Amino acid sequence: PQPRDGTKQAQLIAMLRRKEGATIAQITEAFGWEPHTVRGAFAGALKKKLGLTVTSEKIEGTRVYRLASE
């Protein structure tokens, strides 16, 4: 399944596909979500429903999330 264009889910995927990825703080600011909601979206909507793999790495003390190469 593919997310509909213009939805928060589609916007979240676009943020995670950027070269620089996205931090939890950037995502919470963009959508007004709490951090636990962002992590839930990673696990539920992206991983379980869409089958996407979200990776993370720590860069200069900040955790950055990206979608794994497709």
C-alpha cells in the first residue's frame, strides 16, 4: 500500500527520505506530535503496514532517522 499524497504519513516518509534524514525533534515540530507518537508511527504505520525499514544512527550526539535504501 502507498500513502495518499499530502497526508502526514506521506510527509513523514518524505522527511525520512531526505539525504540528511530527520530527528524526532524535527518531526514533532513539523506535525505537533509527541515523541512517542513519532516512534509509534515508525513501528506501526511505516514498518508493519507499509513494510518500510526505518534506520537510525547517532550523529554528533543526535539520533537521525532515515528510510533504508529501497
